Amino acid sequence: MTASDIHCHTASIAVAVPPDTAFAFMADGVKQGEWSFGSWQRARAGDDLYTGTSLFTGQQSYVRIKADADKLAIDYAVGANPDALSPRIMARIIPGEVLGLQPGQCLITLIVWRTAEMSDERWHLLSVSHETEMYLIRHLLESGR
């Protein structure tokens, strides 16, 4: 095993909003179109199914969202075909008090798993995109947008 995980990438950021606010934002498929570079300008395409356009390739993508408010966890099944989505991305919201942060704060973490056919360049792009998206998420949440 190496210090760098070739199968999974995580990106986290502390946000000055309550956990339930962050959870609702991260579980909102339309709002994700404001911060997800791989699925920009989201629109509802069915029950818990959304479509958007990649800022990098211009291709249409789909995401099906399964949100668990009790666990503050959101699973995102993603892909180009709405009938063959892969559950490869997850968000977790950790209440600030759990980590010694102030009440009313939380930590948002995005977790993504790499597919076997993903090139090193595509994996790197996905990883750095998620890291950058965290700053955009924080700005959107803290500004109340």
C-alpha cells in the first residue's frame, strides 16, 4: 500500500453552517448544478434522477441521488446512461461538535471511487475537481445562495 490511494479520493472542507443545512444543499440535485463541474446546470430527469453537462467534455451525464438524513450521507450513482448508473460518489456531513468545531459548523466530505478503465489523467482531473468544488460549495453555503 502507498500513501496515495489509487482507488479512492476524498476532499473535505469545514463550513460555517449547521449540518442539516449542508445536508439539504448536498442532497439537492438541481443545486448541484451550481458546483459540480462534471454535471453543470442540472435539471430533473425523473424521480431522484438529474442530468447535467460536463464543463470539461460537454457531454451529458446523469446522477441518481439517495440521501439518508439520519446518517447525513448522500450516495450519488453517476454515468452517461440513466439505466446503468454506478454508485461511485458519496458525501458525508459531520456535525462540527464531533470534530471539536463550533456548534453550527460542519465538515463536508466528498468520496469518489475510481473505475478500472479510468485513465490516470481522468482520475487526476476528477480528484482536483472535487478539491476545487469544495471551495465553491463552502462559498455557496456560507453566502446563503
